[in-house]
Amino acid sequence: MIETERLLLRPHVLADFDALNALNSDPEAMRYIGTGQPTTPEDSWIRLLRNAGHWSLMGYGMFAVILRETGAYIGNTGLADFHRGLGDDFDAYPEAGWAFMPAFHGKGYAFEATDAAHSWLKEARAPERTVCIIDYENTPSLRLAGKLGYRRYGEAQYKGKTAVKLERHA
């Protein structure tokens, strides 16, 4: 578990399903993720199992982000190996990702949590490089990536959309 000033980050547990499903089924939260559409409870269940399994098999993954003050699940962030098939310049490196409930956008939670996740991975695994993909229209996430030290190095076709490929070096 990681503790920041306002947040707790921990691997997902079964009890996170309802909150994760609420996040994944929120049209605004999912606007720029994957196909840009809310997901079904079945897809949320698969994501929950993927998140838990990633920790079990890889020793790192996506964190559930919990608001310390209330214990509320507000999103997820972390780094993982999603096997997206985007090429050796992408798939061979830990991929950063984040998604937060819209009520928590614009308050610095995403940076606080994602920066903490990157710091943890640096200590635990010391990757030389990390990557992420972000929809061209997702200006807030592109700003966050820049604040985290990511720089654009290309683009990729993913789920029928063109996305920016970004990298961050140690």
C-alpha cells in the first residue's frame, strides 16, 4: 500500500467491484478510454480480475485509489503490461494508465496518485523507460502526462482511434 497526503493506493480487491463498475460505466470517465464507451458489468469484472492477476503474476499493476478522508474508491492508476500489440517500442515497457471518477477531476488527485505509483515502480523495478497512450482529444490527460515527464514520440491506431504514444525515461 502507498500512502500520500490525501490518498491510499493498493491492489484491487473483490470488494472494489461495484466502485470499479461505477467508474467503468460512467460515460464521462470512459470518454477517452478504449472505445470511448462505458463498459458492461461483465467487462468491469474482467478488468478487476486482470488487475488482481497482474499483481499476482507480474508483481506490479494498477492500484485502486482510495480517498483517505472517506475511504471512497475514486479511481485507479498504475503501470502494467497490457499486451496491446502496438510494437516493440511500446509493448516491451511498463504502460502507465489512470482513470478517475469525474467528481474528482481537476483536483490534483490523478497527479498525486500517478506520481506515487511511478515512484513506487521506480523503487521496486527500476524500469529504464515507461510508456502510455492517450487520445488526441484528451487534453487533461495529455497535460497530466507532461507533468509526469512523458514526451510524445509517435502515434498508434488503437480500438479504431489514433492515439498519441508517449514515453518517459528514468
